[in-house]
Amino acid sequence: MANKRILIVDDDPDVRQAMHIRLKANSYDTFFASDALSSVTEARKQHPDLIILDLGLPGEDGYVVMERLQCHPALAAIPIIVVSARDARGNQDRVIAAGAQVYLQKPVINAELLAIIRQTLGEPEQPGDAGVTGNWKLLAG
Amino acid sequence: MSKPLQVLLVEDNAGDARLLHEMFRKEKAGSFALTHLLRMTEAVAHLEKGGVDILLLDMGLPDGHGLDTVRRAQAAAPNVPVIVLTGLNDEALAAQAMREGAQDYLIKGQIESRALPRALRHAIERHRMQQEAELIRVNQLQFKDKFLSHVSHELRSPLNAIYQFVTILFDNIGGELTPEQHDYLGIVLRNVKQLQAMIDDLLEVTRVQGGQLAIELQCTSVAEVIAFAVSTLQGAAQAKEIALTMDLGGQLPLVCADPMRVRQILIILLDNAIKFTPPGGSVRIRASAHAQDPNTLVLEIMDSGCGIDPAMTERIFDRLFQASDPALAGRQGLGLGLYICKELVARQGGRIWASGTPGKGAVLSFTLPLFSMRNLLVAALGDIANTPTPVTLVVAEMGSQTGWLSDEARGEHSHGMRELLQRCLHADQDVLLPTMGPSGRAELFFIVAATNLAGGESLARRIQRQFDNRDPALRVGLVLSTSIHSLMAAQHGVNPSDRVSFEAVAEAIHAMVNKELSSRMVVNG
């Protein structure tokens, strides 16, 4: 089975690289964008299975990206995990309303991110996932 | 030549006033300009217009009494220095007036005409110096907060990159490590985590001190929050072979608290307990109804560690406090954890304290108010019950789908406020509340936000912030309508999807402030 493909949007190259290494080790293919414009272009070109999106981008922010993606019928259905250093309060609701599945606050724990990626992509759970996503659900609720 | 000093004399006794008039007349022309008023109400109106340099205030006016006159004058014109005029036997009252902020007092009948101008100029100069010192103090505090907040934010990104790559190496993703290398990286990782925790504490403290700590009181299940905190720290406890257990004592009542903040408190307290308990010991968390106060729930964290010196039970909640015992202290953080706990508990209407005997373990306890309409509203209402004037209540319902307001209420009054709220959202300035109520202003603005519609809550929060900045005298409360729904559901069997009447909340507020609401204004945003 082909690897699932994930678009990573973050303006910090170190964050992109670390996430790439981590995701590749878990059999995901990744590609990148570092601002709002290029992330929509990449999404159109690559049609990823999932987008991991930072809110704080140079110029237009992650909300603009979500708004643009919602305008493309083909892209609107791609699940989005927002990973941001911004305060969860005030952003969590807004992010979900803007079309994202999950809001995760940086610094993100790797086990948590991977468990949520698997859950979002409808992949089978791995040992330890239930604890992480269970906690996450409590947080989100 | 400098402009004459504008002196406002408020004195109803004709004889006393005449004496002062004459003293001012003896001064060099153009050095003082005296305005004389007889009543406090006139004085307040005059002060609000501005232009007064100093106020000479009699403390026995027909429409003002004692210290109250000083307070009213200062409320009307905080920047005008006040000298109170008292009788021979009122020196104690005069001293109290000075504690309230009056610059000086003059005893009627004993005022020397040569000393009067000096007293006025001294009062003005002293007041100016006080204000300058206060301004410098506030600026320095703000700078310190901004500086700390900025630095901690900026430290986070590189530290996060370090954390990510260290974990990549640690998890052998970058290639197999020798056992030695793995151990060394473990030490790096532990220190990175410690640094992250310190920076988080620092950020949290700057939020606490800057008043930016968001607390959202809502219907909260303590049992769920405890279970979450315990599962978060179970790993740390197991690593030290400490038994971490919870005792929830059957069915616990719901509390009126912020679940995220309670979780934060519990994690700090449990983390501390584990840190101060030797391997093989135990940490227990218990929640139960408060024995004395039926209105609160008490949570206790008990450990089998070294205990707390009875002399230290208060001090441990101070900022930057650290245990002095070198055997236990090691490197343990910034000493901010318990301070943060104290602030978080206080802002949720609870109390925190420590007990236990040295050598026999420590108990840290805190209370949370039970979930009731009263407790839900009390934070938003503040001390409004103690204000002498009637209360004008404005309720704005933001982005609601649930129809919290009746249709009639929606139709009524809503136009002006809607416009106002919109301006408040889109413009950053020049938003004033409309004139309402007998005192000519709104005393209480109450926002009800529904979270079920996108953005309702953040919208309401933004309005709350804007009003808070603009008019500190106005109390702005925010309650999530989901909370009110769950309360109604619990107490009156109302189905959460049913409409809940605005009147129910108005009545609850009315009962609490125990006075007539002078007017009620309702709007849906």
C-alpha cells in the first residue's frame, strides 16, 4: 500500500525538517510549504491526504490558508491538523470553525501527534494511542 | 507670568468660606483664582469639567459626609490634589482622609493666612511627585512583564527545535545509538524538558501579573480532571516506584471552575508531591464535599514525603520560594509552581493551604465552589452587591443558536446596542456605553456567549476585553450559555436544547445583589 502523503506548513525550517524525519520514520511521505500562498499551491498540486498547518506564517496566516482551501471543492475535504504556539483559548474554537479537525498547541508531543494523525487518517490504532487520543478528547471537550 | 492656580473651595458654612475668601484676597493678584461651591453634587460636576488645580474640601457638606466626600471627589477627578477642611475635634477623621489620598488637612479657625498658599503649593507639588513616582513604577512593571513575556516566547522556538532533534536521536531514528550515547541523550532530554517547564512557568507568571490569565468558569466534573492529571503523571510516579492513587468518594458534585486550570493546578501539585516523596512512597489525591462549607468541594493531595515545616506553610506559596533543605532541593525549577497554583485557585473563588507534619508527609488542599447559578455569576458580579447605587444590567447574547433570549427581548432595545457592539468589534477606539440608569451609566455589562456557533465565544471575549480596557469602573461579566444550560438541566430538568429564559439569570443576579435592577437591557449580537 502506498504511503499516505502529508503537507507540512511551517515557516521554521528546523520544525519542518524535524517533522519530516519523524513522519518519514512512521512511513508517511511529506512535502512542505512555508507561507500561505505556497501552501495552497502545493495542496492543489499534490492533493495530500492530510495537512499539518502552523498558524503563525509570514504575511497571511494559517486562517487564510484554511479559508482558501475551503473555497476549492477538491481541497476542502482534506483533513487539517493545526499545530501552533498560539494560545489554545480563542484559537481552538476558531480553528475548528475554519475547517480544521484538531488544534494542537506547541510544543507538541510526538506520540500525541502521531496518534492523532492515525486517527484523522482512519488508520488502525497502535499501542498507547488510546491513552493519548482519550486525553486529547477530554481536552477538546 | 504663570497662570493663576485654579482653587475650588467646597464649603457650605458662610463664615468659614468668607474667612478663606479674605485670605486669598490678600495674595498677590493673579496667583490664585478661587471658585466657591456649596454642594458636593455641584463640586463633582465642576471637577468633571476639568481645569481645577487644587480642591479645598469641607468634610461636613449637606450632601456629602466625611470620607465619602473625599472618595467622590477623587472619583470625579483623580488627578486633582485634595486638602480637607475639618473642625477642631476632627483630626482623627482628617488623618483617615489622608490615608484615602487627601494631601493635607487644614483645621478651620486655625488657618494662618501666610501658611495657606504654602500649604496649597506643597499639596500640588507632593501630589505631582506621587503621580510621577506611580507612573514610573507602573511603567517599570509593564516593561518587566513585557520583557519577561517576550524573552520566554522567543526562547521557546529554538528550545522546541532542540527537543525535536534530541528526541529523533533518542528514538534511534537518526541511526542506532550505543547504550552510553542513549544514556547521555536521556540526560540532555531531561534538562530540555526542565527548561521547557521553567519557561512555561515564567510565561504563566507574566500572564498572572499582567492580568491576562483567562479563566472560564463552567460546569466541571472534578472526577474527569483528576483522572486526566493522574494519568499524565502516572509515568513519573512509576519511574520512582511511587504509588499514585485517587479517592473520589462516590458521586462528586459538579464544580464551577475552569477544567484546564484545575488540571494545571493538579499537575503542579502532583508533580511536587512526587518530587518530594522518596522512592517506594505514596501520593494520594482525594476529593470530597467540604465538611464546614456545603458550598465548596475540597481536593487534597497527600504524600508520604518529607512534610512541610509548620513555619513555612504560608511562605511556600510565595513567588520564587524554594525548599531550603539541600538534600531535597537539588535543581527543582524557579519556585513559581505553588505561586501559580495560589493565583489560579483564588481566581476560581477557592482557597489553598498546606498542612502536615515534618517527616510524616505533606497535605496540600484547595477548594472549588460547587456549580450553582450563584457561583457562576459571582465572579462576573464582583462586589457589586456593595455598591450604593442601583444596578443597571445589560445582557448581550453573542452568536447564539439556542435562543437563550425570548423573542420579545430580542426585539426590544437591541438596535442601539447591536450597533455599539459592532463598533466595538471593528474600531479600536471611541466606543462608549450609552447613558443608562439613574447614575447615567451602566454598572454591569453582562455578556452571554454561546460556544455552539462558531466564534460566538471569542467574539464575546473580545468585546469583554475592549470594555475592560476602556472603562475600569464597569464590571464586565462573561458566562457561557452552555454553562447556564447545563445548570438549568441539572437543577430544573430543563432539556439543554430547550430555551432558557433570560429572566432566570436576571432573577439570580437580582437575588444576589439583593436590590432592584434599575433597568435591563438585552441584545443579541
